[in-house]
Amino acid sequence: MTACSPATPAERLARILDGLYCVVAAEGLARGLAGPFIILVCARLRFFAARFAAHLASRPRPRRVAPSTPRPRARKTLPRRYAWLLNLLPGAAAARAQLRALLAEPDMRAAIESRPATGRALRPLCHTLGIPLPPALHRPRRPRPRPPAAEPAPPKNENGGANPAPPSPGVFARPASPRGGAEQNISRPPPPRPPPRSRWLPSRSPRRG
């Protein structure tokens, strides 16, 4: 007899979700849920299982922190509140307990840490069933942009005031007064006035006959 090889984390997750499909179909019909809604829930669960298996089979890559960019909002097709499937179908509690035990196993934690992309399938699945995220599934914090460094204050002179800024090339700078660097008001003498014009014209000499 050949010993059976232990199941991989992807196979164990697929078995848990197979049992959840049956609960969704049986209990959903008993509670009067619409058929298209039940099919949509099962398709979503199959998508989580296939995505986890695909990321687990890929090469391990280091975790990268992507920049915060606004994403377009997807059309709302399923509920998005926390533990919505567990509140809708209480029979999903068995699958919730099995998945929580699977996430606590060492080989599963090692698989998540070596391939952080698997969290894209496990995080929404935990949100659907109301499972608190383990530390391996926590997203890394994105670095905040640092504010620009403040410009240094201008040096102060002996009187406590700020020194004037150096003049730009090609511009004449007036000399500063010793009081706080204020400019001196230099008074200039007014220009000389022109002599007044005479109101009387010179008399004409009489004509000689």
C-alpha cells in the first residue's frame, strides 16, 4: 500500500468550499432565495478557490507596497457588509470554523507569507464569512509622503532685525541705514525757477519825418 500524500492548502480550501456550495444551494432554496442569486454566490466562491490555487502555484514574489491610486467602483452585485453570508445562511458556520482552523496551521501561514498575492482571494473570503484576519493577511502600511522641508529663516543682524535679501545682479541697491535696515530718505534741492517774464513791452521809438 502506498501512503497518501498530505493535501495541499489549495486542495483543503477547495474541499471546504465544496461543502459550502451545498449549504448555499440547499439552505438558500429553503429560505426562498432566488436561483440567480444562489448561482452568483457559488460562482463567487469558486472564483476565490481558483484564484488562491493560481497564486499558490505561481513563483514566490516579495511583497510590494503599491501607491494609493483611486480605483473605479465596481457594480454592486452581492452584499458587501461584514459576515453577510453567515448572517444570511447560518448553516455556513461549519465552513467558517474549518476555514479559520486552516488559516491557523503553520503550513498555511508559510504559504501566505511566501506568496502574499494569495491574500487577494483569502481576504474577501474571510470578510464574507466574518473571520478576523490573521497577521499573515494584514496588508502592509503604505508610506505617507513626507511634507517638504521648511526653508531656513534669514539670519538676524545685531539690532534683532532680519538682514535684507541680497540684490539681484544688475540692480542697484541703496545703502541701508543703521536702524533696522530701513532705507534713508535723501532730500534733494528743488530745481531753480525760471525768471519771471515782464508784463510791459519796450516802447517803440517815434518815426522821423
